[in-house]
Amino acid sequence: MKDQYKRNTLIHPWAWCCLLLAMMAASRQAPAQNPSRKHLSDKHNNYYDSLMKMDYDRVFPLLGDKVYKKGFDIPWPFGIMINSFYGNQGIDISDIKVGIRGADSTFGPVDLSNVIVFDDVNAKAWNLNIRADMYVLPFLNVYGLLAWLPHASTKVELSKPVSLTSNPSQSGWAYGFGVMGAGGVGPVWLQGDYNATWADMQLLENKVFTQVVGIRMGHVFPSRKSAEKNISLWIGMMGIFINNNTVGEIKLADVFPDIPQSKIDELKNSYSQWYDGLGPAQKKVADKIVSKLQDQVNGLPVDDIYITYQMNKSVKSKWAGLMGAQYQFSKKWQLRTECNFISSDRFSIMLSLNYRFLGFREKPGKAP
């Protein structure tokens, strides 16, 4: 409890500071959009002057022609982004129900929250995803995404009723949508992002619903050689919220594939500490699981035996800090990385390549 309190008191004040900055920026966004060009070269000033003279003929973003006529440079409206992502996240588990299913019989799931105690639960995942986005307005972007998760594992360290470690892995697919708003305050840009995804995982019966909220604040450093090239650096915060209820099943042999006889004996010897307090249905489930674990150690076939489970889960640190950078080669191509690590229970890193294009013409026949 003390460690959890320390984490919350460290993370939350920074989260509220970033939120406050974003709210202040929203109230001042319109009058603060005129950038200073005193530090820019003639080449860059000529580029921004050309934006004001350009006859923008594309449908999106709406009001794009008005923004360009004021001398602002905005991203091309359509984009395809390919992302590679790795994450490591601590998980809290509660309200544990466990059962066992065989070819001819099913026992449970029954509530074993007072019997099963975890030392640590940590989830790792790697995915590839593709994101298609569109700027509806110069400051409002909407997107959809599709992700493939070739490998996701959860390391579970059990402390009671016996000390055991399990590390089952699975694969899956995810899809979702998001919305992003952006604006500027003098030399600083601010961005708020929300997305929702649904993951269909191999070992779970219900989809994993995840919501992610991000707030970023950064600055663009223009290249001396080209007005289209630049480097962006930013800091911010990210919140992750997942649906609590998880229902699934896993083969007994995959839960503890190399369990030794000594652990079975330790489990049986600990009966006096927890078994007598169980109800009839709970005792049947416990007896059946121990019996099948013994069969597994004895070399008997258990391939058709599944552990069923229901539980509530949540991330240990809902909020964490982030840092990121992007290099823009041109209006068409950008390379981006972002690391989410300012938290003791979460680490993630992303690498992405973004391709942008202009899209539909509003007035056919005009030169691009």
C-alpha cells in the first residue's frame, strides 16, 4: 500500500500540470497562432509567403485554404502510418474465480480470491499496427487502426497457496479508432489524443477493451537546408484504462509446463492453511486441479484438461510520462519514435513510419 501511494503521489501532480497547460492553451489558442519568423532564413520566409499565395484546391482539411492564406504550414490531410510497438505493464488482479474443464466434466469456476495470492503479474506484448488518418479540420484528426499481436505473454508469480511462476503466451488481433486535437501557443505545440481498441486474444473469451488518453507538448526545430524538413521533440503523459472483467481458459499443461513433484507435495502439505475453509464446490475444484497436476507429473495425458478463469484486472500505473521525437524528411514522409517509461510499472517504445498525401480535389482540373 505504501509503495502504491508513493507511485500515485509522484505521477498524478505531473498529470494534472499537463492537463492544466492543455486547458490554458485551449483558451488562448486562436490569438497565439501567429509564429515569429525573425530567426528564419530568407528561404524559409519565402516558403511561408508562398503558402499565403497558394490556391488550395483539396477537400480536406475543411478551412485548409484559410489556414494557408494566413501563412501557416499544416500536415497533408491523409496519412498511412506503420507502427511497431513493444510494451511491458504491471497488472493488478482481484476477484479470482477458477475452474477446471475436461472432456467429460466441468467444475467451477468458483471464487478462490481468499486462497490465491499473487506476488507479481506482468504483461508483455509486441505488435505491428497500421493506422489510417484524416485531418477533418486543420486542428482535428480522426483515425482507425488495425493491429496484429504475434506475441503477448503474462508472467504470473504465485505466492499462495504455493510459490509458482507461470508465463503463458498468446497471439491476437486488435482494431480501434481515435481522435486527436492539436494547436499552438507561440513556439510550443500542444496535442490531445484519445483512442479505443478491442483486442481478440487467443486465450480469452471476451475482447479486451482498452482506452488510451495522451497529452503532449513539444517544439519544432526547422532544418536550415529545407523548409519542409524539421525535427520535433516532445514530452507528455499517457493514461491507459482497460476493462476489468476477463474470462478465458488455458490448457493445464501450458499453465505450469514443468511443475516438479516437490511443488505438488508443497501444495498438498499446505491444505491445513486454506482447504478447510472452502465450501463443497471450491473443494471439488481444488481437488481436481491438484489431481490433474499430479497426473501431469506422473506423465499421464492431460492435453484435454483446461483451467477456466474469471477475474478483474487493472494496470498498476494508469498514468505515466513519455518522451518522443520525429524527423520529417518531407511533407510526404516522417519517422517517429516515442518512449513511455516515467513510471515504475510501465515501459513501452514505439517506432513508426508515416506517409502523407493530399487526397481529393475540391475543384477538378486545377494543378496540384
